[in-house]
Amino acid sequence: MALLETRDLTKEYRVGDHIVHALRGVSLGIEAGEFVTIVGPSGSGKSTFMHILGCLDRPTSGHYLMNARDVSTLPPDELARVRNEMLGFVFQGFNLLARTSAVENVELPLLYTRSGVVKASERRRKAMDALDAVGLTDRAEHHPNQLSGGQQQRVAIARALVSSPSVLLADEPTGNLDTATSHEVMEIFKSLRRDRGLTIVVITHERDIAAYGSRTIDFRDGKVTLDVLHDETLAQPSRR
Amino acid sequence: MMKRWLSHPVVDLALKALTRNRLQTGLTLLGMTIGVATVLAMMAVGAGAQSSIEQQVRAAGLNQLTVRAGNWRPKAEDTGEAVAHQGDARDTLTLPLIPGLDGASAERTVPSPSRALGTPSRVVGSPDALADPDSRRPAADAVPIAFHPEDDPMEKHDHPLARQRLGDLEAGLGSAATLSFADAQAIKDLPGVQYVAGGVHENARVHFGSKRWFTRMHGTDVEMPSIKRGWTLLDGRFFSRREQEKAAQVLVIGQIVSDKLFGPGVKAVGQQVTLWNQPFEVVGVVTSSTWVVQPAPGDDQFDAVYMPYTTTHRLLNLSKLNDITITAASSGAVTKLARDITTLLRKRHGIGDNAPDDFTVLTQATKALTTGGLPPSVARAVAGNVAELEKVTLEQLATTLERASRTMTWLLAAVAAVSLVVGGIGIMNITLLSVTERTREIGLRLAVGARTRDVMRQFLTEAVAISVAGGVAGIIVGVIAAVVIARTLNWATVVSPLSVVLAFGVAALVGVFFGWYPAKRASQLDPIVALRHE
């Protein structure tokens, strides 16, 4: 049983008079512990797919199962809960709160846990753990404008990690970073997969970034055109 | 609920967000502050006007009632006689203007309006003659009052019929003493009653060394100073509740008595005087607090001595009260209270439906009507025929004044509330701006698991925080403004706890009301769209 499974997903938008078919029947299974990179030109539907995977959007038709549970029809508050507990997001533009310290940014998802309010001390401890995982404990009290782009993205990754999700979703995480920093960030993803068994889905349009994945999926015109499992030289993470 | 809200970390975040935009937050706060302060100051001015009107009404004694033992009313003809009231039991207003011809009064060393009853015009003209029931002494039909100042009151009360005689003659009401302390207690439990004081009245000769002074003795209650707004203590204190409970031999003396016995300016407090051959300690000297009433020999208030009624009861072996003085909490409620008291006492005294009252409820309106120098016959006619009307008129005047000033208060508050609305629009503005500015932040929050209600809560909290902070600042500024207005313009201002609570509550409500729409808008953003927002 795949951790994430989509069955014949379609998504249509109405833009003015005509209807845009962003997804035209996508059926995929992503196993726990996979590192999937999704590539494709703009308008290929990869972002839409990512939004549905991230429970930020619902498909027009088809089903999306997470741990065999159909989440495509859940009400908004339930989707929010899934996002909070199962998923971590990393964005191209970091989306850190300005004038808020790194550690406070990392704490953010813990403000919305459903299992009751997390105590401030507990929040701080978890946030510091997450910052430790991205190697930024010494910058915990810095504000975003005091951090480099790479550091900001690492704070964002720590934020995605803090609620111990099983899936990390990254939409063009290296889009705003230079090459060296991009590779640093991808290395972090790789180590997270290795050390924590995280399932990672990264959207990118750079082939060398896509090469970090254990599997690369090509999108074009709302359909999967290529789905390649890479020969992995590094040890396959234990499947649970 | 409130506690959970406050302890929620989102609230903390909302407050932090406010500090990010200090200037905007500050200006919005200022708008809110001005709104609340204006409302509060205006209400203070209004309430001040209201309370000063109320005070004047109270000082005039319009809220005062007296229940007197017995029930007498004058005959229509001025024959110098009074007859027992046989008529309608509900007609409780009585003006016993007709004094019995007191043969002894001519021999008085001190002509006193309250005692020299031979001249009715003086009775009418003297301020206290009508107010105080015991100043009237209508003669019982066949029994001429034979009282001589040199009579020893103690001796009189040794008489087997002493109690009867007190009721008949000294109480001056031509009736058995019908009022008891229990009656006073029962009246005290009625709604709308402020103070109650039972009274026993006697004439007494007070000795100090070789000097003696023949004066009025009032056995009264510790609450009397609260009732007598025109009183002030020249020296010492009024007797205490404890002294009343133990029937202590303590005496508060009027200024005239003090002057006559000790001499003007000589300290009377602490001295021992003798009354009915009993030693009494003088604990206080009382005088008038207003220039309107000047202590004069022979008046009933300051040419008088006061002791606990329990002491009077003990020494004179009495158990009844001559009268009960009551103040109503509101001057507008006197008529109702008079009615309630009548009902209560009729029930307590077991008076049948058709039997007349054995007491008289007298309001101060009567006094106000008849102290205008009306000829006694006219006053009597007025009092006799339009008893109910006159009682109502003055009271209605008071009620009308109160109502008018209350209306003014609300009018002022309503005008000021407009500025509160303007402040509220300011809050709406800053919250909307804050939502627009932080669209991406909202998208992010939604992405990491915030529910619509979490976002709603955050922005609503921001709005309410500003309005509440503005409310607190406004209350402070408003109170200061009220004080400044009182000092500089010499207007009475009253900041009531109610108006503070009201101002604060309205401020919080404004926050919720004007914060609702922007917060709702924020919470309904599509996370994807919000995240892409530039």
C-alpha cells in the first residue's frame, strides 16, 4: 500500500470564459521513504498536483488517498488538520514571518496542533530540535532579515519538520537560491530522508536538482509523461 | 472560555503583530481613546448634574417621611380643636396645625415656636414646626394640656398612667403610643428605604452645675445624623450603635443648649450633665450645616438634646416610639413608600379594612407647602383639601428633574458615542490593512494547519486588543477630563462605576463589531492564492 496514492486526479479552473484543465487524470503511488522530484515546464500541472498532495486544494474529480484514507473530500478544517499533522511545506519564497525570530518561526505549526495547546517550553524544545536538524541552532534568535537565503530556507525546512510530519512537500525550494546553496538544501533533504525516513516530494525545473531524487516524475499538459526510478547508489532507507 | 482564549498562543501572536506597526496601531489607539474618553467625560458631566439635582432635592428633605403615632386631623373650622380622624383610612396626610391652647406656654422663659403654641401663625411660619411631628400638640378634646416647665418629668412618669400620659400628652398626639421598635425594623426591611430612626420625645431639664436649661429631649437612633442632612457636629461625635445597644447615658446636645449651659465657645464634650436626676456624659455638640437654618433658642433641632432611644426607654420605663423618621433612597419614591408603610403598619397593627389608621404618615412635602408664609387658615384649607395633590406635586417635580437630567446624560453619551463609532471605523481600517498586508502570512498559517477559526481568532484578537487598550486609555483620560472639568468649570461630575464598565464594554464591543468583517475576510482566504500574493 502506497503512503500517498492518487487515482485519476483531474483539476479544472475557470479562467474567464474558458476552462483550464490543469490535471487530466493523474494516477500515482508514492511509497513511504521515497524521494520524489517532479519536473515539468510551467503550466504542466505540477504545482496543482503538489497543492492537491498538500491538501491545500481538492481535485475536481478522482481520489487522493493518504494511508489508504480518502482525503480528497474532507471538509476544510479536517484538511487543515491533515496539513498540520502529516505534512510539512517548504516554499520557494521561504515565507518566514518578518520581525519574528527563527525559532519563533519554526514554532508556528505547533500553535495549531489539534491535540491541545502545546506548552511554550515544549514548543521551544521541539523548535530547537528541528533547528538542530538543519544545523541552525546558533541562529535561533536571528530574525529572517539577518539570515542568508540558504539559512532562511533551512529555517523554513525546520518549520516543516517541527510537527514530525511523514511527508515533506517542497515547491521549488531552490528557486531563489544560488547553485551552491541549492545543493546544500538538497543535501539536507537527502539526509532527512536517510535519517528520519521522511517521504519527500520536491518540485523543481532544474535537472541537476531533480537528480537528487530516488524517483523523478515528468509532468506535461496535466499528465505524467515519465516516471523514472533511479539506480540508487546510497542505501535504500528502511521501509516502514 | 476567556481563560482558554487568553492562554492561546495565537493571541500572543496577535499582540506581537500589533507591535510591528507601531504608528498605525498608535493612531488607531488614539482614535479609540478619544472616543471612550469623550463618552466617559460626557456621562460624568451628565451624572454630575443628575446627582447635584438629587442632592438638592434630598437636602430639601423631599425624601423624608415621618410616621407618627396616632391619627389626627384638624377640623375644617379654625376652632383651636382637633378631632380624631374618622374618615377614609387611606388619607394619611394630616396637618395638625391647630394647637391646643397651652395655658402654660405664656409662662415659658424661652418663647419657642415648637412649644409656644398659642399663636398659630408662628407655627406656620417656623421652619420646623410642621416638619417635626412632636412640635404639634393638638389638645385632646376635653383634656387641656397642663404642663409647667418646672414640672419634674421623672415625677410625672412615676405616675401609674405614665405611659398612657406620654402617649396622650407628651407625644402630643392625643392617642396611645402605637408605634414600636419592631415597626421601625419592619419598615427598614421595605424596599426603597434608606434610613430609619425611631424617636421618643420629651421635655427635659438639663442641669450643669448650678445652671439649668429647659429643652427638648429626643430619644433617637444612631442613624439620625444620616437622615438630618442639615446637621454638622461642632465637636465630638454622635452616640454609637454600641452605646445605643447598652442604653448608655450619653448625650449629644444642640448648640443652643451648649451655649446656654456651658457658655459660647466653651468645650462641652466630656462634661457631665444631669437629666432626670441621672448623670449623662456629653459626647457631641450638633449644629446646623447650612446658613438657611440658624440654631435659635426654642427650635426643635439645636435647642435640644439627643440620646439613644433605648436610654429613654430604660430611664422612663417606656417601650413605644412616638414617631419613626424614614428616608427614601430616591426622592421620587416617597409616595410609593408612604403607601407601602401605611399598608405594612395597618397589617402589623391588625387594623380592619374600614377602621382608620392608628398612625400618620407625613411627608416633607407638607412642610415645603406650608412654610411659605401662608396664613394658617389658607394652609390648613390647602392641606385639608388637596392633601394628596400637594404631596404628589413636589415629588413629581423631583422626579421630573431627575428624569430630565437622566435624559441629558444619555443624550450627551449618545453624541459622544459618535466618536466611538469613528474610532471603531479606524479599527476596521487597520485590521483590513493588516489582513491585506499579511495575506501571505495568512496563507502560510493555513498551510501549516491553521483552521479558519484560528485565523479569525487572530485578527479578531488584534482588533479587540486595540479597542480594549483604547478603552483603558480612554477611561483614564476620561476620568482625568472629568476631574479637570470639575475643577476648571466648576461643574459637578460623577464618574460612576457603571459608566466605566459601560465605556469599557462598548469599547470591546466596537472591537468585535468592526474587527469581525476583516477577520472573516482573512479567514476565508484560499491558502494557495494567499501564498502567491505579492
